[in-house]
Amino acid sequence: MSTDTTRSAVVPATDPVTRRRIGIAGLIMVLTAVVAMPAGVLWPEPSGGGETYTYGDIQPLRDRWWGLLVVLSANLVLNVLAQALLTVFLVRRRGAAWATVGGLIMWIGTALYSVGVAGWAAAYYFATAPGVDVAAGTAVINQADHDTAHLLGGVIAGSLLVAIGTVVQAVGLLRSHAVPRWIPVLWMTIVLTFVIPGNGWVGLLTAVPMTAAAIGTAYYAWRRA
């Protein structure tokens, strides 16, 4: 009887492999969140407003445009996958279904977003190449801008699914009490990115709560591992 009681009181040793894996995922999420913060400041402002650009907007900075979209798209994929995995790791009982479903939605959204960004970057990049006639390049970009469904459909759908998945996972975190309440509340501020413009210094400010949530999630996942 006493032997059983003693054994049940022993705290299992921390698995070093799991802790290392969670630490790597947490480090990836924090670093990618920090890297994404200045994206709004670096993002070029369309001369006509909105989300589409003219030939004159892209041609002088075509290399920066392509590089920015490639880096930010890859950055988002790493960030979202790490966020989904760490949240599922944290939420194991109460709220687990919310965390799992939210993570799956985020993964699907990330796939759509990355494919959409690749097409978006290529459409403008090749149309503004030095060897392409200006009139032809302008015509291609104008045609792409008028076909929003194909140009930005994947980007918009992917962004929306990532936002929905993040909110669903935040509900799971709230129900689980695995982390302080302020972390899932800050995750829910992703909704503001669909209301507040992401360009300029305003975009930098909207990234602050998401970065704080990423740091908090990574810390508590690593501590629990």
C-alpha cells in the first residue's frame, strides 16, 4: 500500500527529446514572428490604393518585391506550422478539439496562401523584366489586376483560413487554461489585420500583439515539455 502511494507521488522525468523538439519549434515561431514585424514598413504602397499595383509601382523595385514576398511567405509557413503544433501540444484535454481543428484549418490556409503569393510575385516580376516591352508588361499587369480571383484568390482565402484557425485555436487555449488568458486574447487580434491596413507603421503596430502572443506560447510550451 505504501509502495503504491510512493510510486504515484513520483513526478515523471522530463523527456529531453520532446523538450528539445518543442524548444526548436518555439524558437522558430519567435524568430519568424520578429522577422515579420517590419513587413508593413517594407511593404510598397500602391500608387492607386487598394491591393493591386501598376507597372510603374513594381518595375523600379521588382527584385525587392519578389524577394519580400518569397521571404515573408516562407516565414509565414514556418510561423503558422510552429504555432499550430505548439498549441496542440499545450491543449491536451479540455479544448483539445478546438486546438486540433484550428490547427488543421491553419495548415490548409498556409498552403493556399503560399501558392497564391508565389503566383502573385511571379505575375508582376516577369511582366516588369528588362527584356519585356513596357506596353506589353503594362498590359499583362493591368489584365492581372482586373482578374482578382486568380491573382489574389489564394492569398485572400489562405489569409482568411489562417485567421479563422488562429481564433479557433485561441478558443481552445482559453478553455484549456494551459496558458495565461492574455495569450489567446492577443492571438485573437489577428482579426484586426483584416480591418486595419497592414502597410506602413500601422502594420508594425498591429504585429506587436501577435508577436507577444507567439513569445508567450513558445515559453509556456517549452516550460511544459
